[in-house]
Amino acid sequence: MIVEAYAEEETEQKVSVRTSLRASSIDGGLSTIFSNITGGVLLSSFLIDLGASPFEIGMVASLPMLANLLQPFGALLSNRSHSRHDYGIWTFLPSRLLWLVLLVGIILNGTNTNFSRDLVYLTLTLVITSNILAAMGSASWMSWLAALVPAKLRGRYYSVRSIVSNITGLLCLPIASFIIANWQGGSITGYGLVLSVGILAGVVSLTCQHFMIDINPQKYQDQQEPECHQINLFNNLIAPFQDRNLIFFLIYIAFWGFAVNLSMPFFNLYMLENLGVDITWVTLFSSLASGANMLMLLMWGRLSDRFGNRPLLIFVGIAIAITPLFWLLTGISQVKEQLWLYLIIFHLFLGGTWAAIDLGSNNIQIGIAPIEHHATFFAIVSAIAGVSSALGTTVGGILAQYAHYEGILGIFFLSAIFRLAAIIPLLFVHEHLSTNEPLKVADYLK
């Protein structure tokens, strides 16, 4: 009887975890709709229609990166809560409902044409405020999901979840762009309509979290380390820096974020200005890269489950590191004759390889982070990545401004060198492969 009762309890637990992961995948798709509408190309286009300056449009990309600096503070707060679900609602729900203010501003702008300048400032304020609130909850969310996903399924699950999000994004962007461009009331009013749908999707996505197994961070930490409730906030924050393995990974994240963003924001600029590629084709190339990303995710997920994430990041990272050098070949006469075919193959390669980097970077964090400091470590990684990426974009922008367009090739060369150097710290990172790790969720449920 005891054996049968235990088997039944274990079966129910697995079903609950499976339901939680499905709900998380749906949540990821709906959240993608919200993030694509309140950021990226749609928001930049909206600001351009309002008459925003290039500097203000650039701030839309840099402000979310800087907001990640608050993730460690959010991790500390979430670890003192008693529910991952409740903490997520208190951070993500306000960050999404805040955009209703912009919706009201767009309505007022229709009655007052002089309100456009104020609407730009309002948008920038909402971008930083919304991303600060979201940053406060990001580490808690990642820790929650890390506790639910079995280690032996980690690569495959996150690859499937990413595919759901990517497909949603591929469908969302063209539809939203078509509505905005063809709305009879104008593109600004059209963006307001799309924004209302995005806010609704963002709020609905949070309801999916009601179907996920809730985790009590207090019980979760006590289960892993009984004395952890005696650790003060300061010690909890510096704990990841006391592990040599984690320090090398943080060094890798910092240098990689800087090296990648030193050149990546200028690839499209180089195609438009130097190669004379039409904006429609640039968008098409980006779509091809996204499609290749989705197709390769499942393969990379299986490989990461079998061989680990560190080998994936090293070997694929070397391939990614030298990609900026490919742009140097565009000046060769033979390449110019076949430029379109060259760019198509190049973007397919980029999309397929970046799928491994995104998946491996996410999974290796979960694999090497101490369980009792999951949320804190995830937050520190995001903060360091945000700052280094913003710094890379800034330095690249300054160099590009003085080097002009022809000098961008020099920036691409420097980026390739820095990317290769950034992989070196990863050689000293040791990843623990726990492919047979049992489910332990029941011990720390809310």
C-alpha cells in the first residue's frame, strides 16, 4: 500500500509539472506579443512618427539594459517572499498595466497635435519604469522555472519554449506592422490599437501562471541549505562571487556582451548604407534568421542534454566570433556579383548558430548556479550582461561616428578579436551534468 501510494503521488507530481511547463510555454508566447509591441522596431517606428531624435530612439534600446542593474535587488526581495507566483504578479502586472498611460496619451494626441513632443518623453519614461519593474521580477521568474524543469529535459524544454515564442513573434510583427501602416486614422493611432492588444496579451499571459506549481522560496532554500535563513542580505548577494567557477562564468558574460554589441547594432546600418540593400530586404533577411533559429533550436536542445552546454558555447561561440569578419568579404568583386545569395546564406547561418548561444547561455546558468542562490545569481548575470552590452553599444557608436561608414569594417574586425578573447574564461567553467536528477518539487511547494 505504501509503495502504491508513493507511486501515485509521484505520478500526480509529474502531471502537475507537465501542466506547469505547458502553461509556461503559453505564457512565453503571449509575453512575446507584449514585448514585441512595447519594444523593438514597432516602438522605434512609433517614436519616429512622433518626431523623436536618433538619440531618443537609441535610448529605447539602452534603457532596458540599464534596468537590469536592479535585478540583484529584485532577487533579494523575491527570496524573502513566500510565493514565486505572488511576487511575479506584483512586479510584472504593474509593469504591463503602466502602458495604459501611453494609450491614453495617444488618444489625447489625436485632439492636440502639439502633444507629440510630450508623448515622446512619456514613452521614454514608461520604457524605463516598466523595465525596472520587470527587472525586479525576472530573476524570481527564472528561478521558479528552473525549479520546475527536470534537468534531463532542460535543453529540450527551453528549446520548445523558445520555438513557441519565436513563432509568435514572427506572426505578431508582420500583422502589427500591416495594421499600423494601413490604419485609416494614421500610424500613431494604429500603434495605439496594436498597443491595446499587446497590453491585453501581457495581462492574459500572467493568468497562465495560475496553472503552474507555486514555489515558496523560504522552503525551497531551507530544503537545500537549512542554515540559509540565517544568511543576511549582503552575504546572499556576494555568495556567487565566492565561487571560482561562477566568477569565470561572470567574466565570460561581461566580455561576451561587450564584444557582441560592439558590432551587432551596425550590421543593418552597413547593409543599408554601404551595400545599398533596401529596407524590405533587410527585414526579410532578419525573418530568415529567425526561421533558422527556430529550426535549429530542437537540435541544439538535444545536443545540450547529451554533451552539455559548455562545449556548445565554446565551439559554436568560435563560429559566432568570426562572423563579423564575413562583412569584410563584401568588398570582393566575386562576392558582389552574388551578394544576395551570400547575404541569405549568411543570415541563415547566423540564425542557426545564435540559437545554440541563446539556449546554452540560459541552460548553463541553471546548471552551475547554487540552488540556494538561484535567483541572486540569475539577477547578477542579467545585470552584468546588461551593463556590458550597453557599454559595447556605446563604444561601438562612438567609434562608428568618428570612423564613418567605411570605418565600420574596422569595428567589425575589433569585435571578432574581442569575441574570441571572451570565450577564454569559458574554458575554466565546470558544468555539472545532472541528467538523472529526480523531481523534488513536492518538498518546497507553497
